[in-house]
Amino acid sequence: RISPSRVIGGGFLILIAAITFLASTTNPYNVGFDFIRLLLLPMVATAAGLLLIFGPWLYRLATQVTLERRERIRSEERSALAAHLHDSVLQTLALIQRSDNAHRMAHLARTQERELRAWLFGKTGSLVDESLSGALEALAGRCESRYAVSVDVVVVGDVDLDDHLAALIAACGEAISNAASHSGSETVSVYAEVEDELVTIYVRDEGRGFQLASVPTDRRGIRDSIEARLKRAGGTAIVQSAPGEGTEIILTLPRIAR
């Protein structure tokens, strides 16, 4: 809200500054250092007047920008946390619910507990300096140990991973898990192509397929763990599927020049 007294006070200071400046410039005896000294008063008065008028507005603007930035960071952190929990804990719980083998359920629970503890205490390691092909092979191995499927990986070119490309690997892992657990196909194909400025990964299955628009809104695997995750990193995810025709997910992420 604009304060009339503040505006009047600031305008008065600016007026005094203008009068002082005009008086200093029209006096022929104001030369040299004295002239420069006399100019300081209108300059200081003008600055004080502008600060009095616009200072509170600038302060509120800076505060609002800071709050919006903090909220955006919190939102991104919540999205990243939700995506990680979906990819790990919720996937394992779904497998346990569908399993009727007590030994397998116990094995899945122990494995997930170990992975969750490592993640909570920051002991999961880093993907930096790990190759794309090695990370995809590791994803394929973990998926084959959890699901009764075969994951075929083909990589054309290779690149050392960094924190930027880690988002692509995480999205690819979710795409492979979705294909293995929901498609009904016994084989999942992963094809990765590394170019100078872009990395593209295709995840394909010959399963039952689905209509993306028919996926319930509370199922956040594709929307959060794949599409939103890549969007935050600057990439894209394209889901191509139809009932009875299988599914192909195309993941692309630009490379960051080092």
C-alpha cells in the first residue's frame, strides 16, 4: 500500500535537490571544488527522496523473489523425493503384494531396506565417472533380479555420466520397471544412442500396451518419475503405446559441455 506521507516526503526532498542544483549551476561564482561540494547536497537529497518513495517497494519485490525461489527449490526437492520413493519403496511394496512366496517377499523387503538405509545416509555412491553403458547394464541386472523378464541393452557410443545425466538414468530405470511389471512381456529392449549434443534412450516392450489418457491420476510413475524428472533436467519423454501393440518410451536429454 502506498503511503501518502512517504511519497510527499520523498517528493519534497527531490524538489529541494532540484532547487539547490539550479541555484548552484546559475551562480557564476561556484567553480572548482566548492561547486562539486555544492552538487553533493542535491545528489544526496535526490537519492534519499527516491529511496524513501521506492525503497519499501523494492524491498518487498526482493523479498518476494527470494520467497518464490525458496518455494521453487522446495517443490523440486519434494518432487525428487517423491520420484525416488516411487521408484524404490512403492515398487517393492507392489511386488510384495503380488507375491505369494514368503521367501521372495522377505528377500525383497531386506533388499529394499538396505537400499533405503543407504540412500538416507548418503551411501549410495555417485554416478560421476560411471559410463552410460555400465549404468544401463546395472539397471538391467537389477530389473532381471526383481522381475521374471529379460532386459536386452544396446548402446551406440558411450559417455561418462555426471549429475545431469543421472536424471536420464533414473527415468530409464523407471521405464524399464514399468515395462517389466505391467506390460506382460517377457523381454524389454533398451537402445541408447550417444551423440555430440544429445543422449537418447528407447525402452521398448511387446506387451499389452495401454492408453496414456486412461492412466489414473493417482498413478504417478510416468508423470513424476519419467516425464517431470526429465523436464526438470531439461529433457523430454515421449510415450508411444496402444492396447495390444506394446509400448515405446523415448527419453532424450541434451548433454552439458564440460
